[in-house]
Amino acid sequence: MIRLDAVSKRFGDLLAVNALTLNIREGEIFGLLGPNGAGKSTIISMISGQQQLTSGTLQVGGFQPDSKASKRLIGVAPQAIAVYEDLSAIDNLEFFGSLYSMRRAELKQRCTEMLEFVGLTDRARERVEKYSGGMKRRLNLAITLIHDPQVLLLDEPTVGVDPQSRNSLFDNILALKKRGKTILYTTHHMEEAERLCDRVGILDQGSLLALDTVENLIDEHGGASHLSATTATGVVDRDTHQPVVDLQEILSKHTGIRDLKLQRPELEKVFLNLTGRQLRD
Ligand SMILES: Nc1ncnc2c1ncn2[C@@H]1O[C@H](COP(=O)(O)OP(=O)(O)O)[C@@H](O)[C@H]1O
Ligand SMILES: [Mg+2]
């Protein structure tokens, strides 16, 4: 659905995106995981046609990124929330919806549905300046969806969001996947990638270091699991690449085992192993 072939973006001396090749499949939630400055927003803005590529090719649903057809196909929720603070949610939605050629009745109907979808119906007539960060993010998502796009580009949609709104956003995103939408989701939070994404690309300094399902990334780059057993005489623990074999060995050698823990590495470890650095907030 979204195809990038050797896409690079240069800002002066800085290579913000380095020969990125990526194929995001129809109906998947694809996560781009990387620290601040990795190039996530730059990639989003090239896909949405807001920035030109320096080199390479990019297509969305087979269309050029700045074409009318691809604009119709895509909804972007920018990292910097783009809503009018002095308007109500409903006026914001009607305004952004009017940029797409929708019939008046259809637009009204979409506004009502989207307010309901993001849980803002009760507050729809209040000025947005009174909203919490989480409510603004939810409105940002509703605006993204107003023309019922097939492809969603969600750029760090949980920044500045309280836990309740965060869960509500996650529910929304999973519901959109069920409706067949293709979703590109950027984040610097491991647990969001783990929870939501079918596949994850790990991005650092403009380069894609690895791309796979979370499970496969952990198998491939996560390193050893940690096994620990509390026996009658103390704790036996070790790092292991063959936990089942080691577990059997421990069980055969020790009696009176009180506790057993097998811990697989997490995505955090994958990033550390690939970059030599921690990915922290
Ligand atoms: N318009 C711009 N002009 C110059 N440098 C930019 C511009 N936009 C982004 N950058 C730089 O490109 C790099 C990638 O930025 P960005 O795509 O915003 O990363 P992320 O979204 O992963 O935090 C950063 O070093 C950033 O400072
Ligand atoms: Mg960004």
C-alpha cells in the first residue's frame, strides 16, 4: 500500500532519511520505532506529499505522494496537533471536512460519527482551548478520519496524552485496523509498538536497522533469555539461548524448587543490541 524504494531526504549536510526501502502492506499496523531525530516525521511528511524526496521513489496505493488520488487515500495525524483552539470540535471537523468534496449531509453525518468514535460527542460544542491534551489528540484523530481515508499516518499520537485517552486511542486504532485500514504508526515507546503493531521497523539516524514482527525481532536481535530458579539452597540463574533444555537440566539437578522465572528479552534489548544505546523517553 505504501512503497518506498531507496528514499533519502537531505536537509543541507544532514541526511535525515537514508536510502529507506519499505513496503507497508494493506491492512497492517506498521510501527516506525526510533528516538527523537531518527527521521520518523520526515518520512510521514514525504508519504503525505508535504515534503519532496531528495532521491528515491515513493508510491501510495500506486499513486505519487503529492497527487490528488493519494491525498484522498491518506489521512495524516501530525505530531504537532493541528486544530483551531478557538473553534469547537464540531466546527473544526466541519472545516477540515469541507476541504474534501463531500456533500453537506454526508459531512454532517461523518462529523457526528467521528465525534462518537473518539468519544467527544458530549464536549463537541466546547471550544478546543478548554480540552485536555488527550482530548485534543482524539480530535486530531477524528479530523484525520473525516474523509474516510484508507491509509492512516499517525505521527506519535500519544505524546502529551493521559493514560485514559491513550487507551481510548489504542482502541480506536485497533478498531480502524479491523475496518481494513492500513496504518503507519510512529513512536519512541517500545510498549506501544509491542502492543499495537503487526510489524515494526527500527529507525535510527535515518537508517532502518531491522524490520520484522516484534516476536521475530526479539528472536533475531534480542539476545539471551534469563532463567532463574529458587531452590531450597538458593537461587540458580543464567542467561540462555536454549531455555527449555536449561530448565530441564535445572529440574533434574535440583529438588525443592520454589520459584521459576523465564524472562524473554523485550524490544528494548533489540534496540540496545542494534544501536549500542538505550531507547528511553
Ligand atoms: N525542515 C527541516 N530542516 C532541517 N532539518 C530538519 C527539518 N526537519 C527535520 N530536520 C532534522 O531531521 C532529523 C529528523 O527529524 P524528524 O524527522 O523530525 O525526526 P523524528 O520525527 O524521528 O523525531 C532531525 O535531525 C531534525 O533536526
Ligand atoms: Mg517526529
